[in-house]
Amino acid sequence: MDVYRLNRFFNPASGRVLDVAIDHGFFGERSFLDGTENITHAIDVLVDAAPDAIQLTPGQGRLLQQRPGKDKPAFVMRTDIANVYGVPLDEHLYSHHFEDAVERAVRLDAAVVVANLMQLPGRPEIREANIRSIMALKSTSERYGMPLMIEPLVMRDNSENGAYQVDGDVAKIETLVRQAVELGADLIKADFSSNAEDYHRVIEMAGDIPVLVRGGGRTSDRNLLERTRVVLEQGAKGLVYGRNIVQHRDPAGITRALMAMLHEDADVETALSMIDTGEQA
């Protein structure tokens, strides 16, 4: 895979990556914005904590890229926008990509672009729209040498609580991951399986394409770090965590903890000790 921009995405020593996603404003849901109301401040905190990459939208990428110096995190640019997370859902669902997304990414000096591949029960037209977006993005990304991260998202039926939730069925995840690989993914961003011990099946299905694990909704520090340890041991090449970092009481601490797990093989207890619990001595 001769996509040279990935040399400034993956850590050269460990071959792994932490990409902190703060592109949630694209999806039009207020609850997603907690912790990033002042996005400039959120980026300040993250840059100081030094993750490998920060994932932003075309409209906010400048807030990272205008910073001087060559040691800031790599920029990952979200290329598509959808309205599938609402409660209740809109009557009309959509997913669209910027037609000039890759050109925008080049102008903003992004290292990677990312797009969804969603499987929503009863809504095959959304998956079709995603496939059309990916095919268009792949054609242009190859022309410019821009790595394309595809995000296969398998969702449960929204009848449970009015919104689509992640389906951790590993058979469904690996099937959608395989489709993403067939569409030309340079990177895969996939959800945890319900049983994290099964994640090797997702890794195997992706073949030689690096798999990064999507963090999803908020969970406890211990649960997050324990699941992270399991998937790293099974071959995951990185993490794309958003709300579990930016909505954390100590975003810098959890970032450093995850970086230690990725690049120094820190165990769960060591990583936990790096996070401010907010408790008074």
C-alpha cells in the first residue's frame, strides 16, 4: 500500500495510531457536542496531550492546521454527513459526501479522509448512498495519493429506543468490513464486537488492511481500557475514539493513557493510573 501520507499517521515505532474524533458536529445531534462546545479549546487540550491524529470536518480542520510547527497531530478529514443518529429519527434519512472532498483534504494537508459504510435495518438506500460516495471518493483519492478510511457501521433496528444503536454481532461486522475492503479501503474503522475476544475475526477478514477500532458511546474508563487491551492483543492497529476522550473529565489524561497502551504496551492498571479520577486525596 504505497500511500505515503500514512507515514505521518501511524507511530513509526509501534506501527499503531490514536485518532481522536471530534467531527460530531456534522451529524446535527446536540448530545454529541458535549465537551466540544468550545472546539478551539478542545483542540488545544488534545494537541497538548499529543495523540497521533485528530479527526475533524472540512469546516473545522483549519483550527488544527493553522497551528505552526511540524509536530502537531496528523489531520484526518471526515468527508460525509448523515442524519441517522436522531431521537426520534427524521422521516427522511440521508447520507452525502462533499463532491470535492479529496481536493479539500489536499488543500488542508490532511493525512487521511474517512467515510461511512452504514448497514441500517430496513434502509438499504443509505448503504447504497454510502457505496456511491465511497466509489467516487476512491477514484479521486487514488489520483491524489490520499488514504481512504472506510467506517463500516452495523446498526440494530431502531424500534428498541427510537434510534439506531451499534450491533456487535461479529458475523455482521466482518461481512461489512469485507465489503469495505473490496471497495478499496486503505484503512478500516470498525466497532467492537459484543465479545471483544472475537475481534480477531474482524482483523482476519480485513486481510492486510489495518483495522482501527471505533470507540462509540461513553463507557467507564476500566471497561474502555480493558476492551482496548483485548483488541490490541488480537491485532488491531489503532483506535478512533471520540466521546470517550472529549467528554471525559480528564481528556488529556485518557489520551495519554491510551497512547501508553498503544505505543508502550502499558497494561490496564498502568493506564488507569495516568487518569485524573477527580477524587480528593
